[in-house]
Amino acid sequence: MIGDSLGQHVIGGFIQSFSSTYFCRFCEITREEFKSNPSLTKQERTLESYNRCVLRAGLLGRTYKGVKEGCELNSLKLLRATSHLVPCIAHDLFEGVVSWDLAGIIAYFVHKKKWFAYKLLNDRIKNFKCQLGIDRSNKPAFVRQDGEKLGGHAVQNWILVRLFFFLIGDKIQDLHDPGWQLYIQLKEMCELFCAPAFLKSDMPYLQDVLIPTYFEKRKVVLSEEEYPLKPKHHFMAHYPELMLRYGPLIHLWTLPFEQRHSFFKELMRKTRNFINPERSCAVRYQMSFCYATTSELFNEQFVEKKTKPLSSSSFTGDLSEYLSRQNLDHWFDCEVVSVGSTKYTKGEILLLASRSYSELEIGIIKVIATQENSLNFIVEERKAFYDKDLAVYGIELNSPGIYSTHEYSTLKYPVPQPLYIWREKSFLSLKFRLVQCDIGEDDL
Ligand SMILES: [Zn+2]
């Protein structure tokens, strides 16, 4: 069952005040234990220990070890309050840990290091162009000048973490500064927490190395008085074990459901009928759902834009030569193609393979070729190398690229990535860490 922490605690019968001694639904850690060792997680709650707490809470007439009352869902055969109330990384990580800690890191750069001012950062955010790919619809929000937390919602905060280097990297005077190193580590943790697939063997590194060192570095940069550790930091320490238990946490966040709110808001705005809004919303939503599931529009495999017959003479140089060797009969060239909700545009990047974390094989989309039910991408193959000081991938463009054709259905990572130019160099900033492509499935 998905939900934010407060919702999950209400459903599970856990305490709803996160400032209390026992604030965690996953374990019985106390606030003092958490403050003295932020990366500590205790043995997970079991149904037996939970039931004991419910019993004691009933006898004492108050909460006991974070449990307020029993959970009706426990009477179901397959649902347990102790093991089925999953975390939401949108609320806990991006609107919690990232929002507070990155705001603190920025305040450290502004006030302590005096490397830039909030106005400069916000001016750059205002003028930053997220023209292509996954970042097109979500620009980072302006950063609040009080330094308390970031100004955006979860996805905007996620984008700010990813693109922070492109926004203000030139003002960072020392890449080994503890503040910058803390940011790099926060970004690395986000990439691991958001991975749609991960290696079980990465989890000990995350649990025993990355998270403890993050809290160590955090202590140096962010003072406990100004930026106190909060329960969401503790929930983050549970993520490695929760990833092993539930799989990729990105599939358990609540945002797809929250996005539905926009449908109802838009509906009320357009109909301006407030006599029985619940009924209006329910009926119109069902009608929309029926349309989406039965309309022919949604049965189309690909939706193309700006289409013309594909011909090698429309291109120049090596690409034209490559195309002249292909059979292009009945193929069309289009500028943009949509497959479901994913849009591909020429110039975007496809991730072809990941031999290691530090080296990616990528393809810059040069031609989008379609033919009835077939979709091929003709790409210029390149290598991208991870720069650990900048926390982004630099794309090698010096040598001539090799052209190759990739059928849509064979893409291992079907989400196109935007390419960013910074100081005349090309970069890539991933949303998540890729697993190596030549690994056995048993290890995933
Ligand atoms: Zn815990």
C-alpha cells in the first residue's frame, strides 16, 4: 500500500507525531539513538512485536513504542501494517532530505563561502533552458533565500539536484570543498534510490558506506542547530533494506496518483459547476477512463510529427553515406515521435549500454525512421565518462562517431535523455544509476 508517511502511520495505527520518541514504523529506534547515530537502523518490526505494542498501548491507555492502536488491515490474509506500508521517496527524499539538505548546502555556498548570491542562482534558473527530453516539462523552482528548504515540489527538487552543476558549477571554486563533496554524495544517493533496477550487491555499499559517510560529511557542513536531522533522514537510512524487500522504490512513490489531481482541478476550472462536484468528478473521470481505454487514438503504436520520406540525400557527410548503404524503401523520417507518453526528438540521447558506472555507451538520435508498425532510431554512437568531481557524464565528441540503427523494441533503456552544453562541452546527467548490461538477471 502506497502513501506518504503521515498517511501510512494513520492507516497502520502508528503515532502521527514525528517529534515523538518512537517515530519510525519500520523499527523501534528512539530519537536519542537516531541523533547519536543517524545511519543506525534497528531490527525491523514484526507482527508479534507490533501486536505486543498494541496490547500494551491498550492497557496503558497511551501510545507504546510508537504504536497507537491496532490496524484493521492486519485481519486481512496478506496485508500487514509492519511490512506493507511502503515508503514514498517523493515525500521523504525529494520533499524532505533533498529539500532541507540541498537548501543548507546552497546557503553554505552563499553565506559561508560567498561563491555566489541567491539572485544569481535564481536568475540562472529563470533563464535555464530545459528544451529537450525528460526535463522539458519540469524546470527547477526558484531557491528560497531563507535557506530553510528548497522552493519546489518533489520533481523540481529532483531536477535541481541533477542539474545543479550546469546552473552554478562555474562558481564552485574548490571541487574538493566539503560542501561540494556533500552535494556530490547526495546526488549519488538519489541516483541509487531512484534506480528502476539495481544490483543486490550495491546495497551493502549504500547501507554501510555511502549513507554513513553522507551523515559524517553532513555534520561538517550543516550545523545541527540550523539543519537538524529529521525522521525522514532516518527513513532514508532504511532504504537499502527496503529496496531489497520491495524492489525499486521509484515504483512505489505516490506521484502518479497525485498527478490525477490535476484532472479534477482542471475539470472544475472548466465546467465551473459547483452544485455537486463529487458527482461531476466521478462521472467525468470514468468517461475519460473509458475513452482512454477504448479510443482508437490510444491504440496507435507511434504518433509522428513532421514526417517525410527518408532519403540519404537529405543528409550530409558520414550519415548520408551510412544511410545510402541501408534499404530505405517505404521508410519515413520524422522530427518527433511519441510512444505512449514518451516523446523522442532528434538530438536527444539514447542509453545503449553501461559497461561500468563510470562509462556509458550512448547514441545521439540523428534520424527517427518509421514504417507502419516499426520504429528505428539511427544514432551516432559515443562514449560518456563519469566525472566524479562534477557528478555528471562528459560526452566524448572529438573522434568521428559511428552510426548504427536500433529498433525501438530492442532498447534496453527506452527513456531519451537530454544533452546539456556547458562551456562548449556536452554533458549528460542521469536520473538514476544504470545497472551494467552484461549481468545475469539473478543478481537484479
Ligand atoms: Zn527505523
